[in-house]
Amino acid sequence: MDEIEGFEIEENEIEKYLSSGPQTQVTPEINKIASEISGTVLEKAQNILNRGSSLVKFQDYNKEEVFRKRTASQILQDGYITGCTDAALLFITLARASGIPAKYVETINKEWLENGGDQIGGHIYSQIYDESRGWIWVDPMGRKIDSPPENRVVFKEGLDSWDIGINDLDSLKTKFEEFKKQWLLENSK
């Protein structure tokens, strides 16, 4: 009975990460791109990563105007990414549209958690689900499928940035500072 319950929980988690979040809605344009992607889970994921540079370019930006404020569809329409958040949102949305369960994973640099400083360090990853391998780490900004990141701590997992409560630079700073206090308490023992 326990195994069945555990299986149901995992199955529900997998299904959850096929769903859209507020920033990761699958639009007709995203469906069109996804329809051109085929293969195994890993082949599809690599195809999405490889196509990234043909879909969007990296561009400097005004943080107040766009930091964590665009959807994957807006990023695609604008034709540019500003960093790891945008790259992850686009990757995750295309992965889900291709039938791959994909998590949005917000991480914080362990060094910043331990030592503080003005510059908050973090990076956005994804995890994709493959039946034969389980959850696999993906770095959409680095365009690679790899192992769990070193020297980083997972802050939260969700459907996208808005789903985990980060809508702009101020909310990121507030949530990271709160997390840091709790993390230091738990890791000072």
C-alpha cells in the first residue's frame, strides 16, 4: 500500500511539471516549435537547447523593466533573453510542449549564503523527467544537460519564477535574504 501511495505522489509530481505556470503558458507559436522536436527525452531536450540561439539572442537590459517580468511567449516574441531566468523559462515551456515534464529550479550560490555581500549570486536550472533515469539536471543558459550543480543550494522548485513568488528584483532580494537567515540557522549546528 505504501508503494502505491509513493507511486501516486511521484506520478502526480511528474504530471504537475507537464502543466503550465503563469510564465510558462504554451501558446500556438510555442506549440509550432515543439511540433518540430522529436526523439527521446534527452534528444528532445538537447534539440531545444541547440535551437535556443536561433530563437533568441542574449541582450543587455534595464533590470527594472524586464527582470522576471516576462512570460516565455513574450521572451520568444521579443527575440532576446536577458540571462538564465529567461533561458530557463523558454526551455521549460518548450520542453513541456514537447511532452517532457520540466521543473523550474532556483538556486543560490553557497558562498553568498555563507558570506553575504552586495551581489546576490544565483542561477536558474531545470530538471527534466526521463522514465529510465528519473530527474535530470539541465542548464538552459549554458545549453547543457549535466549533473547537479556544485556550490549551489536549491532555493525552490516550481512551474516558473512567478509560481515560486519571484516577480521582480525586489521580491528576489527579499526572498533570498529570508532564505539565507533560515539556511544559516539550520547549517550552523
